[in-house]
Amino acid sequence: MADQLIIFDTTLRDGEQSPGASMTKDEKLRIARQLERLKVDVIEAGFAASSNGDFDAVQLIANSIKDATICSLSRANDRDISRAAEALKGANRARIHTFIATSALHMEKKLRMSPEQVLEQAKQSVRFARNLCADIEFSPEDGYRSDMDFLCRVIEAVINEGATTINVPDTVGYAIPELYGNFIKTLRERVPNSDKAIWSVHCHNDLGMAVANSLAGVKIGGARQIECTINGLGERAGNCALEEVVMAVKTRRDYFNLDLNIDAQHILAASRMVSQITGFVVQPNKAVVGANAFAHASGIHQDGVLKARDTYEIMRAEDVGWSANKIVLGKLSGRNAFKQRLQELGVSLESEVETNAAFARFKELADRKSEIFDEDILALVNDESLANVQEQYGFVSLVQHSETGERPYARVVFTVDGKEVTSEAEGNGPVDASLKAIEAHAQSGAEMVLYSVNAISGSTESQGEVTVRLQNSGRVVNGVGADPDIVVASAKAYLHALNKLHSKAERVAAQG
């Protein structure tokens, strides 16, 4: 009999700690619903104590998602744990995930606590949490760089207090696969009550080995839960990528001999949704979900695949959600066909009003673009969700002039608190002129640290998806915009970023 591997998704919590990747409550719920379709076992919905916005998001997801365990992170103190428990009240299955640092470096420099104080705090926090929730996960932050003897003491103590899952994070991405796997194995052998809890791994990708380390923790160490994010999203170099560990375990079942609940056909839809909501573009050569993941340029490879696809492909593209029939709809397509395609793409709009608005945008796009691709539909649905939010800035129209030998000019009409304003400027190019026109009125003082253009589909008719990253007073936000006109997409992205800067949502750094 194969063991069950639990997939714990932390896109909405650890993934959101990427600079600029913070999401609205409604965006978090959309992703959570997609994770539910993917049949993720545990969804870490946020850090309820970090802000009122995060509390509301955790509470909304706990009340809405029925098929997965909903988890909230908390520091090892009564206030955080109580707040997590309160947010999770409506969940069918709830989990509190509490953590405290155990490495000598973190205890001395960050916590300014002695090892004995940390041990006592860990015990008290798990004891308190266990009285509020039956499912408790404990993480010794920076666990991989912790002293083995001390770590064994802490883990044994928290299991005695009722922790049901023990997660050993490689918080700073320092681990090497063989060493990390043996580290987990040694812990399980040395902790007397290790069989009373499920062991979990949580690896960061600073050395590019998060997936390899996680799989070593499972194969060598005997862990049975992997903590991961869609597209490997996360701070610094990111986290272990869900799509990669899932397909590694599925493709090499002969080696891992593990069962998964994941419905892999929803992987691509989840990847695209997270990318479009956060503005973090997936690189073309990204494993499993990159645009080139199943493309073959070499003549030898193409010949082999045409004769027998398994000569060069170890997975079927359709198994993770890729479709051979890219062109799905056009200007003559009706509302029912549009709704059906949304359903096939794993998109669920909340009301008929939202569906009608998205369909109206689809018809408008179809008048400008003869072929509508899946990527276009996902982009316009995301654009619709942005438009539904009551925001300070909204795009109305744009006029720009660009001619060789002349300085480009743009005039942008946009709304500020519902009132239309017009602003104009010159620039080095039409995009530069348009964004300068917006900034001339907004006067945000923000510095642009990233401007990125991504073609949503592969033709000159493609919509452009633009990401703009702004930084102001230490706050970093991403704005995303999509349109067949790249200058319009750029203006939309800039306004979206300004809205995020204006929101001033609280963010608190949590566990790594």
C-alpha cells in the first residue's frame, strides 16, 4: 500500500510575501476556489493576526471552502492564536499553524530569548492552540540551521502538548537534498514520540533546490506533507513549486510510491490565475506550466515526438491542463459558450452581474481581435475583477502620438474618486509619455522598479499583459493591465499599482 502525501499550499500566505504580490480579499478567494478544484489538501489562507484585511480573508475562505483544510499562521503567542481560531470558526476543517524560531542565530538576534524561554513558549503556545482547535501544526522557524539536540527537545515537547503536524522549514534555502533528507530522518529517529505526528517539509529556493530538498525530505526523511506554492511564488527566490513536486511524484510513482489527491488537470489554470493576479509572469522555460514546457524546437526532438511522444515527453501536456485546441471562441460566440469555457478553465464568477460584465468585455475584445484564446479569457476575467473593486483611480481613455523624429505625446483620461480628469505629457516613447501623464496628476512620488510586457498568446494580435512594480516609502506593489494595445495595457497597469499604493494595506512578515 502506498502512503498518502499531503499537499499544503501556502500561496495565499508565504507566496503573498513576495514584494508586490499582496492580494485583495476577493482575489484570495478566487485562488482558494481554484486550489479547491485542484484538490489541495490544506490551504494556508493567511496570517489572521497580521492585519484586519488578512483576518477577513482567512474568515471568508474558511466560510467558503468546504473540501480542504483551511489553515491560518500565528506566532507563538496567545493573541495570534486566538485571532487565528476566531477567523477559522466557519471552516469545515480548521488548522492553526504556530511557529517560533529555534536556531541560535534567530533566538539571539531576532527573538532575544534564551533556548529555555523558546522551549517554554513553544509548549505554551501549542497547549493553548490545542484547546481551540484539534488540528495543530508547529514549525521551528529556521529549523534546518537549529542545533539538533535542542530541536529534538522542542519537537518532543510540542508533540506531547498536542501538535499533530511537525513542519521543519529550511527558512533561508540553505539545505542540500541529501543532507536535508537525512536531517529529517535523524529527527524522526531521535524524537521518541515522532510517530504521533505527521512530518512536513517547507523549503525555500535560494539555491534553486527547494523542490529537490522537499522530495528528499519525503523520500529519505519520511515526511508526508510538502508545503509549496503555485509557480513557486514567494519572497526572495520563492518557495517549493507545487506543480513541480506534484508532477515529480506522479511521473515517478515507481520511485516515490506515494498517492496524491491532486487533480493535476487544474494545475495550468491555477498557474495562470496566480500569475495574472499577482503580476509575477511565468518564465517560458518553467517546468510544467511554462509556455515552452511541452515545445520542441530541435528537429531530432520534433521527429521523435511525432513518431512516439514518449521519446521526449515524460508527461502528457493535457494531464496538467494544456489544450491542443488553443482557439476557443470568436465574435459570433454566444453567452452560453462563454460561460461553458469559463467553467472548463476553472473560473467561477460570483454572480450573473459579474458574468454579464465579463461577457460584455469579451464581446468588446472579440470586435478588436478575431481569435480569442484561453489566456485572453483569463485576462479579461481578471480585468473585470479589478474593475469591480471601488478604487481611487480608473482608466477611461488614451490618445497618443508617436512619429520618427518627433517627441512622443500622450493624453490620458482617468477617474480619481469617480471624477474624470485629463492629463498629458511627452516622453521617450508612447508608454513613457502615458505613464508620465498619469503621474503628473497623481503625484504619487513612487519609483518604478519594474516594467514588464508579456504577450498573452503567441501572435501579433495578442493582448499584451503589462506588469508595473512601484516602490514608495519602503512599500512595493505590482500593478497588472491587459489590452491588445500595449500602451493602454501599460496605463491600466500603472493605475492598478497606484490603487494598491493608495490602499495602504498592512503587511507583517511571518515565518519563512
